[in-house]
Amino acid sequence: MKLIRLFILFSLFISYSVHAILEVNVIKDKEDAFPIIVAPFDLIGTFEKPVDLAGIIRNNLNRSGQFNAKNIAQKIDGTLDFNFYKENKQDAIVFGKIRQVSAKVYHGEVYVYDVLTQKPLLSKKIQFTDGGLRRIAHILSDEIYYSLLGQKGSFDTRLSYVTVTENSNGGKTYRLQISDYDGHNPQTLVIQPSPILSPAWSKDQRKLAYVSFKNGRSEVFVKNTRVKTNAIKLPRFDGIASSPTWHPEGDSIALTISKNGNKDIYLYNLKTEELERLTNNISIDTEASFSPDGNKIAFTSNRTGQVQVYIKDLKTGKISRATFEGRYNAKPVFSPDGKDLALIHRVGKDYRVALLDIASRDLTVLTYNKSDESPYFSPNGGMIIYATNKDNKGILSIISLHNNQSVELMRADGELREPSWSNYSN
């Protein structure tokens, strides 16, 4: 696979603020993409932080692996030359305008035309309040994505991850951070000299559960992502706690608790403060993930002497083995439709992201790296974000399940670990 800078690959202009922590590169694996034009948007008003709005939209669509979105030099004003776009083998044209009404109010127009039929696929006027132009670009990208594919996009969403940097004393500094899905607008929620692991979003995006060693032991905390308040530590539980994951209803957290030296999965109700044991085995059971309906959990266990993935039906109590290929499969996460699991599969000495069809048990290895970890689906199920290692540095990557295109999200200094992708914005 050939590594190409995104702006070279798509002949795009990318505008990154000096505060953006993630640098984006694309690795093209297959050329199966929908050719479209996203023309420059007309921006009317005085903007504090002007951005290339059309460029952001093109980047969003291209990262999904579904599109080959290109630019044209001029804005579209007036009649569309469909013959020109047809001759240049473009399937659709996107254009629009944003008018600033006040400091925090914008009126937007977006249009998508099918080149073959010369008919509009999308013609919409939208009012935006606050959020800035980047947020508007992500919202419009979701609208365009839906108009062309009939599926929801995942652009107006958030990432959480952990950054690790060296400090002046020779130690390490750990930060729990959140950002837009493309790495812009980063915010630090927690900063400390001890490790942070396993951040997990609540469904409403308002909370993050995570593991912290700030008190010298593995404990689970819950942090509000929208209000500057201290994180809440879950009870001690008479054992170390790890690997939190939210129940879809948002009132409970599944986590691994080590009692008497044995690790099992428990469900803690945040309202009633009751603790329910979900697994009971002399082996290690950990890394739970809820199915979208909350009726099942997938988890990692070594109960057969190998590290494999299992699924428990929480209504019947039945536990069944899910993975049979290879001797190591771990860190399972349900897809949004509940039909697949993303997981880490060992190939020789390498750890790679793989996709498991739960019904057929077919396992497909998606990556070719040596040390992948922590896969997580985008909310529409079309992409998977994961952590990996490049040049002895931890980075984040996104892979498209449409055409196996990989996008690297890289940091100039330090390491990126433990990614998690939020649900849709509220």
C-alpha cells in the first residue's frame, strides 16, 4: 500500500488550525469510490475563524472510503454544466452557501445534483446556532452522505483517547482527551502523572467512564464531558476494577472486578448502587461490550486455555464461544447493528484488527500491522478506529469497511492510545 498525503491524493486544500493535534494521512488500498465534485461554498459574512468549508466536507467524505470527492477552482453560480461533469466521469455535484446572520447564527444552503439525471438529490436550507463553521461542515457532510447513500454519516461525532507525553522530570504525563471525529477542537478532560486506560462514552455523549491509577490501583471513574466538575470514582468493590463499558440505557456500567484474585464481569447500577455478577468462572473474564439492544455482552476469556471471545445472552444466561480461528482473539466490540464484532486477532506474533460475522463465524483480518489494539466502530458501522504503532510511536488509525482504506491520525509528539468513538450528537 502506498502512503500519500491527503492533499496530494485528492488534490485538496486542507486547513488545519495550529491547535489541531491530529495530522491526517490516507493509505489507499482500493480505488472503489464514488466520484463527486464538492465545489467551494459561498461564505457570506465576517467570520472570526474562516475555514475551507468545502475542503472539510471533501475530507470527511473521502475518509469514509465511500467517495472520491474532488475540488473545482470556481464556485458554482447559476447553470450547471452537466455535460462537463459527465465527460469528466463525475457522478454528483455538491455546492452551497453559508450566510452569517449574527455572531452565533448561520443560515446554510446545500445542494446535491445527480449528473446523469440532472435532478437534485438534496436541496436543503438549515439554520445553525453556534458550533462554528467546522461543526457546520460536519453536519452538512452527514446530510450529503445520506442523500447519496441513504445511510447516516458519522461526521458530527466525537472521539475520546489517551495521550502520553514525556515531561521535564523524565516521567510521563497522561491526558484523557476528546475531539471532533477528525481530531480538531481537542479538549483535555483529565491530566495526571499516572496511567489512564479504557475511556468509554455513554450513549448520550455526556459522560466518559475510564480507568485511572491516580490512587495507586486500578479504579473506574466517570467524568462529565460538558461540565467542568471533578470525576466521580466508583466504589472500591473489594477488588481492582477495569474495562468499563456503558449499558445502552445509560444507567449501568459493566466492568471487570478482581475479587480474591479472580477477574469476572459485573454490572454496576449507578442509580441503585447495586452490583450484579455477570460471569462466574475460575478463568479471567474481561473486556465486556454490550450489544446495541443491551441483551448480550461479548467478552474476552481464557476459560479454554486460549484467549477467545465469548457472548453471553443476559436473558437466558447462556454463554457461547464466538471465535474459533487462531489461539488469540480479544477486545471485542459489537457493531451498531449487532451483527459483527470488531476484535484483535493474533497472526503469528502480530496483533491485528479483525471483523467477525457472529452468525457465520467468518473472521476477516482487516489490517497488516504488528501491534493493533482497542478497535471501536463509528456510530454508522462504516468505519473502525483503533490504536497501533508506527515507528515506535502510538498512533490512531481509521479503516473503512467499504474498501479497506486506512486513515492515520498521527500526533507530532507523544503517543495516542485507547480510542473510543461516540454515538451521534444530541
